[in-house]
Amino acid sequence: MTQTPFTVGLIQDGVEADAATTVRRTVERVREAAARGAQIVLLKELFNAPYFCKVTDAERFDLAEPIPGPTVEEMQRLAKELAVVIVVPIFEKRGPGIYHNSAAVVDADGALLGVYRKMHIPDDPLYHEKYYFTPGEIYQHDEAKAPSGFRVFKTRYATIGILICWDQWYPEAARITALMGAQILLFPTAIGWHPKEKEEWGKAQADAWRTAQRAHAIANGLYVAATNRVGHEPEPGTDGIEFFGHSFVCDPFGRMIAEAGTAAETLVTQCDPKQIEYTRRNWPFLRDRRIDAYGPILNRYLG
């Protein structure tokens, strides 16, 4: 595992009128991030499409594409040209009737390292994801270890773990990915306010979102970065969703080292793996885990 500092770039933006324009604008923003020194670039959840899960509509499955496919292949060419790692979250058509909320990981030489498929799928008002997405399945990632649907990717610059949006509320997901060797957890996200709820709940919701992820950084002694989308996306018959941004990077102590506001913005910041070792030596939470006592967590409820 490399101990060389690495630089992450978070592209916080909205979507354009069509997918081709969105991809073109994203390419421009990746170039901007790379010019500012970014080595690992994280795009938002479902980056090239509006957040289409606000309603259930079978025609919206047409937004999906395979991995590899046109969008990922374009990002592969860009990654090779710029020598950057790009995390590309898209709506994946894996096979007839099988669709995932996925993130393709492209290394700095343009190679497709693999795909993480969102494990936790929500179903809430205006977030009808269970209609569209099959959860990532458990697979045998190493014959010498237990099977898992979680993954890490050893890129040119760092070992990264990917978790997508709703995954960010689950300490189990962060802990497993950390134990697999991730130096940073990357969370592509599409979270926002229902306009009628914003005044009463908006600040508390955004604070809870940040706090949960900062806690993952502290409990696991690693970096966390989250990229969220921005802008109000309407939907006929509803008030739509206002995506609130606030993308950020925090260090292994949970300290914010970069944070965006609610407008389109590109964050670029450096992460030092030596901070991971320092934190885990002084807060040895992983050392003191009682792995012999955690069997009950595999139950749905213990009441």
C-alpha cells in the first residue's frame, strides 16, 4: 500500500439538458481538476442523467448502458490522456432486466479496474430506487476470505473503496471496506431536500449526512470523500428535489479539509496516508475490536 500523498478531486455539479452535454461538461471539469493537481477524480452518483428515480416509469430503464459502454469508454480515454483515476457512477444495464446503480473505476492508464454496485437500495418518497436497481450481490472476492459485495481498488495513486449514497448510512459497509485495505472511502451521492421539508428539516438533514460520514472516517481511521449533485430537478406531479451539494473531504480524525457550498464547484485537496497510520496508532479502534463477540450483528433484530 502506497504511503505517498495523493490528491483527490470532487466534481460537484448538476445535469444539463441531455446526457451528451452533461458528459461533455463533465469532461471539461475533469480536465480542470487534473490541471489543479487531482490524481483521483470522483463524479456524482448517476452522473450523466437527471435523478430519474423520483417516479416509477419503465421507459427510464432506457437511460442505462453497459459497463464497459460509450460513457465509461470515453472516461477511459480521458483518464489515460490525463493520467488520472476516474470514478464513473452510472446507471448500468448488466443484462436483460438486470440494472444496477454502479460506479466504474478507471485507473490512470485507462484500464477498467472493475465495478462497484450499490449494496443498500432505498425506497422513499421521490427515491424509488428499488424499482430500478438490483442490489450488488455477494461474491467471493478472495478464496482465503469471506465473500463480500464490498470492494477496494488498487489504483496507481491509492487504494480506494467505493460506496454509493444510501450505503453511506451503514457503518458495516464502511468498516468492511476499511478492513479490506481502503485508504479513502469515496461516496458518489445524490441527496437533497424535498422543497416542502427544507425549512423545517433541511439543516438537520445536511448535518446528519456529514456527521454520519465523518464518523466513518474517525471509527476506521481513514479519509472519506463525498461528491453530491446540486440544483433543483423538477418532476411533473411533484415538487421535485433540490440537491444540496456540500461535497467534502475529511481526514482520519474527521476534520473537514475541503468542503463545497450548494453551487457547482470542483474541490481538489491532498490526502496523506501517513495520517492513517498515525491515527490508528493513537486511536487503535481496529486493534481493540472484539471480533469474537459480533455474531449477533448478522441478525435483523434482537429485541
